[in-house]
Amino acid sequence: MECLDTCYSSGGLYAGLRNERCLCGKKADGFLSPEAWDLASGCKSSESYDIYMNVRKCEKKMISSAMEKDLIGCLDSEPKLKGAMVALKVSSGVPHVTQTCILSCERRGFTIAVASQDRQLCICSDLLSLFEKAENVKKMSNNCIPGDATDRIQIYETFNEDPSCHIRFYDQNEGKPVMLFSFPGSGNTWIRHLMDISMGVYTGSAYNDLSLYNRGLLGEITNPFSGRSIVVKDHNLAKIFPYKVLPKYRGAIALIRNPFHAILAEWARESSRNHTGAPSEDRYKSAGFLQFAQESSIRWRTTLEDVMTGVEPALVIYYENLVNDQVKEMRRIAEFLQLNSDDHRLNFERRLICMQLDVAGSFKRRKKTLTFDPFTGSLKEKLDNAIVRTNTFLVDHKLPSMVLSYLSNSTAGKGD
């Protein structure tokens, strides 16, 4: 318990104990590997065992691998000091400017370290002071040229978490939640991850999927109608028991994905029995897949129509738009949820930056492009008809229409 208390008080998320030595850390990667312990044993100071941040100072192999993961962007020139930024001059005798910069910013409680090799300069910052808005995160990330990052000013995450990135439950009943529904395989788990970070409140669920809970979706096992979550995932219950379930919601967010891609993704989940698995191609050639796809062609359309006929107001989010611009779609969701207070707007901008730094989360399925088209001619015809009918339904309800690329002539074999 003393080791746990030590790690908790120092902000650690992981605690390790070996030979009565305590090791703390905020990231799991490589934390308790045999290599980590062997390298730690080479530290001269006995105090180095107490805090993981200090152990890194004499673990050069771990530093280089950690730096690759923590590099989040590059700048062409040094940023101007503003907000909570602090500039530190690194001694000319220090051989590793970047490592020293990261550790110096970590010790001072900063989230970001900006290292300028040429001028031996280190700038420590919080998220908002450096990035200012979420859109700049991607710009700075794209500014790193592979193989050329050392010639630019590098931006690194430290082990410290920005307080704005914390996620919570509502402390009291906030009234009826908004339903989040989709055909399974449409990215429901991923959008919940994005919403949890950007809204700062855990999304709830009508299910009790412990695998999702264990991977960070803590609202998965709470009472969905306790009022502690503003949005609740519900794939099926509202369709099976519409008159009983639909009145419990005050609105709906419909996540729609190309049905060809959604069916392939859901089949991958069912076949691999997890949310990120990728089954072999033989599974897509089976009679089971054909039956599943036949049934799904109907379910993909009717789920949307049944729910959106019974719940108002409704917001449509297209998965493809979410892939292209997460920030824009999260802003649409926040406006729909009427999170308009001045306090929320300020924190929302900070949390969007947090989201951009962790877009994939731990829910990204390994990409798999099939070498053949698993959909027969009759299946394509059924799904094309479902797309046309659903698009007509959306237009009739004055909701955003689908894109023509959903139709079968441009969608085969892309179910990641």
C-alpha cells in the first residue's frame, strides 16, 4: 500500500514493486518489462527507483523509444512565449538537449516540451498556450517530415496530463440522456471515445460490455438512466421495446456508416469476439457471412427508421465525415447537446486539443483490405436499395442526405 500511495501522490497511474523497490509511471508501454528493470538496476542513485521520471534519466534505451512515441509535432520556428509558457536555457555542456528538455518540463508539471536543438533552448507549455485551438494540433503533426524531424523544432508530450483532459461523471441527475445509436460496426465505440474526451463526461451504455469498460469507457457499466451521462449508447433496446425505451431519451444522435463497410466491420467483431480483431479472409467466404449480410441489409435500414421516427430532435453524424474531421463533428455534437455555457466553451476548446492528441484511443481495429469482393450481386442490389430508401427517409425528415459513394460500385472490400 505504501508504494501505491507514493505513486498516487506523485501522479502515477502504474505502480510496480520489486525487491522492496517501488516504481511509478503514467504510461503502460514498457513500464514493467524485464528490460526496464534491468536498465533501472544500472542507476547509481537509490532514489532513482522511486519515481519513474527519475529512472528515465539513466535508461537511455527507454528514452529513445519513448521519445519516438511522444513526438507529437514540429515547428519551423520557435513559438512566441504566451499564456503559461516558460523558456529554459539548456547548458551547452548537456549532450542530449531533447531528453533534458522533456525531463525539465515534466518536473515542473508541464504537459508539453518544445526542444530547439540549435539554440539549446527548451520551452515548457500547457496544451492551450501552445496549440491555441485543436485544428493546430494536426497542422503541427503534419509538419514533421519523416527522417527530417531532428532539423526542426520538436514538440513532445511529457508524462503529465493536462487537467482539462480529465473525464468525469455528472455528480447529480441531469435529466433524460440523448441516445447514441447506429448499426453495429459503424464506429460507435470510437465516437464514444472522442465524445468522452471532448465533452469531458463519460458516455453511458444500455449494455454491460466489460471489455469496453476495461479499455477506458467507464460509463459502460453504470445505470444508463441514472442521469450521470449526457449520452447513452443504445443499438437494439429502442428497436425491440420502442414504446418502453424511446420515451426515456430527449433526442438522438444517429451515427451512419456506409453499410458495406459497417457489415464487414461488424462481422470482424463477431468473428474475432473483440472490438479490434481482424479474422482471416476465409471467414468472409463462409455461408455464415452471407446469412449475416442478408439480415444486416434489412437491419441497417430499419434501425435508423424505427428510432428516428420515435425520437426528436435528431442529429446525423456520418462516419466518413468523422474520419476526415473529428473536431468539426464534435463541435456539431456539442451544439446539439446545448453545452453552451461560457465555462463549457472554454474547457471544450481545451478538451478538443486533448482529443486530437488521442484520436485513435485503444479502439482502432487493425486495417484489413480483402483481396476479393465478399458481396454477391444480389446482396449488392439489396444494400443499394436500402441506401436509396434510407436516403429518401432522411431527406423527407429534412436531415443531411447520404453521399453517392455509398452505392456498391465504389465500396467493395473496405471493412476496417
